[in-house]
Amino acid sequence: MLELRNVDKVYGSRGKPPVHAVRALDMDVPSGEIVALLGSSGCGKTSTLRMIAGFEEVTSGSIALGRRQIHRLPPAQRKVAMAFEGYSLYPPLTVRENIAFALKAQQLPRSEVTRRVDAIARLVEIDDILDSYPRAISGGQQQRVSLARALVRDADLYLLDEPMGQLEPQLRAVLRGRIKGLLAERGMTAIFVTHDQAEASALADRIAVMEDGILQQFASEKDLKNHPANLFVASFIGEPPMNLLQAEVARNDGGFGLSVGPDLVFQIRGDTLDKAAQKELEGSARLTVGIRPQKVAVGSGDVRLRVVSNQWLGDQSHIAGECAGKLLIAVTPQRIAARPDDVVPFAMESRHLHIFAGDGTCIHHAEAA
């Protein structure tokens, strides 16, 4: 079990204001779980990884691994293996020697070292360059060497910083499956940093969404999509992201009317809301409603959408259009015959709405699909 308690990281620089990179981070990662740190550039995910590894000091808070407090230990004593985004390979050593370096330090038999190196090299498809030097191989190959060097070790925790960012899409897809299988088969605990939602979804059991140094939500991909904690998660998770619209609130018999515009009004029954959500709606004049693009039905309905763009992606249409002065995105598996400036019917059901309070907190989730 990895436990982070109230972890802060502040970078100081002479003549410049301090940068608060990570703020009061609390996180528990059970043994055998694979976790993704997901967020935009500069959100604090790499700083978090480096504090766990010991390459950055913790400004405040604590980090424990397997009941050992490790945040004051040097990296070599933490039993943590890390694959760096910048590779950090040893130039004088061959690929084989780079991967075997930590194993030789453990004084394992030569046959065991060879077996392990050969196995992990085959898994990440670098077995044909084992006798090459880092300067003679490509950036994508160097990245796989760094990944192999981490995964070949015996460690309590594996940290992977953008582990496949330099790989071509086809190879990346293959290696995701292989690495996921390796981690799961051996019950390895792993945390990896990525900005790629597809990679996070493919590899991780849970995803920690970060922004501005703050953990926004820590949950499975399904929960992040169906139960976003706030506006940031709702707008960040999903491709395309959730449609978010400002709505005026009006009380009516049995519930509330949420008006995005004269032609787009949602009716919410009071008995579908919990007490906290009802109280928030009763005290609000305006708030934000959200609906996933996949829940915007194009081709039927009483509301009209003026098409701005219509893209067929081979298996689905992405349609952007204007309604009530707002831009909406719809995704449908059907090919829609509509050109820019065409007006098409569409519908959005109230049961598919997420409702967000003034502070951005989600107070009501859409019905489960």
C-alpha cells in the first residue's frame, strides 16, 4: 500500500515568487493496483511521481510504502523502480547492460540476469538492439529501454513517467496490452503519468485527475465519466468533452425548469433530486448543466440545431451546431447528411443532464446508461 498524506511541493527560486506545484495531496494506492496520474502540462503529476521516487523533496506531508515512511529516505532505499520521461540511460553501456544494471547490483546469477533481460526485451520489442549503444538508437527505442530497465527490477512500486509518449500509435497500442498483462500477472503496484486519456483508460484500474496541483477526483474511468466531481473533471474527461451550458433556474410545480434559451428548456422533477441538490436549485438563479455529446440525439426532436461542422470519422459522426446561441457537440454512430448552415432537429433528455453548482461542484448526475 502506498499512502500519501497532505503532501505539498513548493518550488522556490531567487527573485521569483514560489510555485506551489502540489497541494495537500492525499492518496491511497493498494498493493497490485495500477494508477494513472492524468492532467494537463504543469498540473503537478510529474512532481508527485518524483517525490514518491525521492528525486524531489517533499515540502510538507508524508509518503509511506508498505507501512515504511519513505519520504526522507534516499531513492536507493525506497524499493521503487522508475522509468524516466527523459530516458536517463547510461551512454557507455549497451542496451543489454543498461537493462541489467540494477539486477547485477543485486548480485543475481548471470543466467538469471540474462533470462530476465531477454524476456523483458522481447516484451517491449527491443531484443534486436540489445548490443547497441543508446546514441545509436531512436528516441522511441530509448524510451522502451528505459521502460524495460524499470520493469525488469524487483520493486515494491513501479513509477512510469509518460512511458510510451514517443512510440508510434500501433506499437503503443500493442505495448499497452502487454504491459497491463505483465503488471496484472505479477501483482505489481504501478503509477504512471500521462496526458493521454486513451492510455490512462487502457492501463489503469483508477485514474487520478489533477489540475493546478490539486487532486480533482480519483476514480475508475467509468465513474469519472458518469459521476464527475466537478466542472473541471466533466470538461476534461471524455472525447469530445461534455457539453456545458449556463441555465436559468425557475421553480415550477413538482420541480424546476432549467432554461438555456427560449427554445431549450429542461424540466427536472423534484423527486429525482436529493435534498442537497433541491436546496442548491432553490437558492440559485443560474447554474451549469452538462450533457455528454453521445446523449445529444440528432435527426429527431422538437429543437433545432444550425450545423457548424459535420465530421465523419469512419465509425461515427461529430456534429457541431448552434442552438439558443450556444455551441453544442453531438456524436452519433450514424452518418448524418448535413452541411454547414443546415438546420436539423435534435433532442436532449433531462435524465441525461449533470447539474453543477456555482462553485463547480456536481450536485446531480445523469441517470446511468
